[in-house]
Amino acid sequence: MKISPLFGIGNITFGMNRAEVQSIIGIPEQIKNQNAKEDDCMPEVWCYDKLGLKLEFDSFYEFRLDRIKITSSDFCIYDESLIGLSEESLVGLLPKATLDSEYNSYKEYKVSELKLEVILENEIVREATLEPDPNVEFFMYCSKNLQRRFTCKRILKNNARRHERKVAAGLYVIKEGLADSSLGFLPSDIEWFLGNYLSINPETRDLWCDGIELKKLDFTTKNTASIYATADILSSTDDSAHDVCELQGYITISSTGKKLKKYDLKLKRRKKVITIKK
């Protein structure tokens, strides 16, 4: 099946609803978070184990497909099977792939412009995740009713809360020892959370975040994490602008991990400090 970065795989495209996906590849073997309600903090996940495929449907956007994870060599990009590639072959096939994190025998590569993340184990590609084109407002995939329901300002605020919940959920699984901070989607979730915050603030509206690298994450108390990271910050008004900025501070999550209770982060860019606070 062909991988089309930013669009989907085969005939399955980002923005499809569950019925549309089911009409193409049938009923999944397993559905996680099936009882998710609209605007829940977690997506509904369809697992096709025989196909080596997991599909995530965003509960905020009418359960539209917004993330694809593959683990089978049946999926090809540029006529090459992605799963099973060696590290050297991966970099040769995707020259803009950059090493994002490394932990023991695991490495994570990211191709930012393709919204593609690849995980290697023992220098072999084992898993890849695709996300939709960030230049397309995701609500445009949804029904006209949903599009009319929100003003642009309200969408930004709702997106901010949504990304806060994703960061909280990621920190919760790390706190509970269910995942390591160098793997998973936490850096990506922080990237979207930070980018959304910058877009809301009039003083930073022209900036966006194009990647996060976690350097250190420690829970200083039961529900409060101290974070130190670097953030790639770009500008919509200056094509040459690309700053690698320090991001540090703390985030406190609720005991259930469903929301961020408060946070105080400092983003240092060009001798200025941008405060992200709740």
C-alpha cells in the first residue's frame, strides 16, 4: 500500500470519518477507547493487527482520521518498503530525516516537512507514524455544521485546551512508568501545544514550533514535571528565520492525567523570553 505523506495511505486519507475508513478496509480487530465522547482527551484507535496498521480518530473533530501508525513492510514510500529499512537506507531514501531522539537500542527519526516519524530498533525501521498537512486547518475536513459552529478565535482556544489534554495524557503515562519520555508522542504533543499557544498570543502570532527535543524531564513532585527542551521556532514573516530555542519550566497535571492544572514555561528566543503560563 502506498504511503502518501501529509495525505494518508492508499485510498485512506486524513480527515475521513470511521464509516468511510470501514468501507475501504473493513472492521478492525480491536477498537481502543471506543466509548470516547466528543472532545474527549483521547482519540479512538482502530487496530488492524493483520495489516500492521493503527488509525487514530480525533474525538474533537467528529472522529476524523488524524494519525496513522504502520508496522508492516507492505507499506511503501517512493516505491520502497519503509518498515524493515536499515538506518543507512532510511537516510538515503529520506535525506531530510533527522535523528530526533535516541534511547538504548531505539532511535527516532523525524521528517518535519512530511510530518513523518520513524522508530528504529537495532538500526532497523520497526514503526512509522504519519500526520496530516499542518498547513490545512483540520476543521476543514469536517462537516459544514462544525465549521460554522466555531469562529477562528474559538477554534484556537479549543485547540489550546485539546493540546493541553494531549500533553497531560503523555506526562501521565510517563509518570505511571508506562512509557519513556524519549519515545512516544510527547515531544510532538508539546510541539503542537507550544505552536498553538504562540498562534493565540498577538505578540508571537507569526511564530510556530517545528519540532521539540526533550533534554530532561523529571517529576519533582507526584504530579509536577520539570522540563528542559529545545524548540525549533520558525516565522511566517521571515523565511530565513530558524531559531533553536531553550524551553524550560514546569507542568502540573491532574491526578487522573486528563488535563493540565497549571504550567509556567519560558521560551528563550533572540535574547527575549516568551512566557507560556496558566
